[in-house]
Amino acid sequence: MRPSKKTLKVDVLDSRLRGNDNQKHSLLAFYLRLHKNLGINLALMATHFTFPSHLLSTDGLSRGDTLELLALASDYYTRNQATDKKHSILKGRTLINLFFENSTRTRTSFELAGKRLGMDVINIAAANSSAKKGESLIDTAKTLSAMQLDALVIRHASSGAARLIAGYVACPVINAGDGSHQHPTQALLDAFTILHHKGNIEGLTVAICGDIAHSRVARSNLYLLQTLGAKVRLIAPPQLLPNTPEQFGAEIHYSMKTGLKDADVVMMLRVQTERVQGPIMASVREYFHLYGLDKTKLAFARPDALVLHPGPMNRGVEIASDVADDVERSGVLDQVEAGVAVRQAILESIVRS
Ligand code: MLT
């Protein structure tokens, strides 16, 4: 049974928020499930929690730190239900969102997260930056850093861009997606959404389906989900798998029928046409027929399987509308909601440490 949103609208650990006993119990149950299944010591939360100085990848994030971060995000998730969502915990600090690729969800979510924590937030889109006049990425980053930033969020089409500039700036760098390499905040919000719906991650079977080869979301999730104890399956046609998929320690499937069998979570991916060279299938119709998630294919998974998609969704390509919009099965908008809270937790942890 999925917990309803209403039952999570309170904060039992923080006397600043109110809730009736039933609500408190539900949220406490959520925290306790985190505690029981994932080994968080609530008493130590926020005192012993350390976070890396940059967030560039999910590879290397420890289970303990991830879970404590998600517990902090759970606190923000609750607070975001209130009318007044604003806090002053990072008042006076400056966040720059530097986006060299288009984005709706990630950029808006970082902006809201920063503002809700009291930060001054500046958004820079590549189209309006000096990069257009030939300035190098390193020079842009050093220029911004000289303005005494407290955090720099970067999205770039080149894999490795976030790590590169982390070596040149004086503030924490958060990778908001670099080429087909990593998108760590997406994987963290996906983990939050799974925990929210399922209560635990350990032992769950998560099927990641679609364009694995070009997907930073797949790569980030592969590391994080396995760190958190999930069994991961990759489902894709051979041309959309990386060269040596077995290196990731996941089961590989070429058919949705075997790959989705009894899965607890089905994570669909967009075909990253901006990174694919040449046609990958004879037609969109054929792709949808073989790999698009519709009700018939979803029936291979467990009856309560949760459907996720990082967005933007291409309806009728990788997912059918009746699955994407099915409120009983689809967690797509929950992912968006979780994204703000998770990014608040990340900003708080990284800026304050
Ligand atoms: C991304 O930026 O990687 C998105 O969240 C997923 C996509 O673009 O398909």
C-alpha cells in the first residue's frame, strides 16, 4: 500500500511544525523504516552527518551519508507542504545555477531550493553568457568564483565538465548533469521517491529501461541503487547499452518481458536523441512496440510496481500516456516534488559543511 501524501505532511522531529497523532505516526513510521531498513541513527542525524565538498557523482557516496541526506530531505519535503516555505538557514549565501544545456525541472528545482533556504540565487543560461563570445568554461567558472559564491550548480553537455571546474573554483560544485556521465541529484531524488512509496530500497528489484548508453540518469542510479542494496536490471536493445554493460554489476535484458518480470520499480528513460548518432530503430513505432512502457508490458512487473521517469517524457515513444498519467502507478510528479526537497538537503549539507 502506498503512503498517501497527506500522511507525510508533518514533521515529528521538528517542533516548528504541527500535525495530529495519526499524521505524526505515519511520518515517524517513514523515518523509522529508514532507520530500521537502512540503519540510520536518528539521534545522530544532523550532528554526525558529513557530505562531500563537491557533489559530482553518485559513485563513492556512502550508504550512511546518502540515507542521512534523504532523511534531511524528508524534513524539507514536509516543510514544503506548508504555506510559508521559506527558511533562513542559508540566508546571505549565494548560489549560481550555470546551465549550458536546456532544463525545466532541474534548474527550477535548484532555484526554488536555494530560495526556500534563504539564498540569493542567480541563473545563468549559456545562451546569455560570455561562453557565446568564446570564453572557456574554466574562465567562466573562475570569473564567477571571484564573486564569492557559496555554491555553483553546473549542467554541461560534456562528460567531466563539473569535475573539471571543481578544480578551479573556491566553492562547492554540484553536478546538475554532465553529458552522458552523471546526474547525481536526479538519482538521489529517485531514491527518495522509491523510499517514500515503498518504505525501503534494500532487496527491491529496479528495472531501468531504454537508452542506457547515453543516460547520465541510468549511470547515477546504477551506483546509488546498488549502494542502497537494490537489485538493478538494465533493459535495452543492444545498440542502446554501453559497450561493456556487465561492468556495472546489473542484470542485462534485451526484452521487456524478462526484464520487467516481478520488478518493484520500473524506471523509464528518454532516448537521448541529442547524444545519439544516426537512427537507433527503424521507426518510433517499432521502438514503442518493443521498449515503450504500456499497460501490457507493465503487467509483467509486480502489481504494485512503481513507474518512474526523470522527464522530459516522450509520450508514445518510451512511455504510453495512460501509464504516465496513472496516479496509482506513476511517481513521475512525486519525483519532481521530491527534487526540490532533496536539493534543499544537498545545498544545506554542502554549503554548511
Ligand atoms: C537529464 O537531464 O538527464 C534529464 O533529467 C533526463 C533526460 O534529459 O532525459
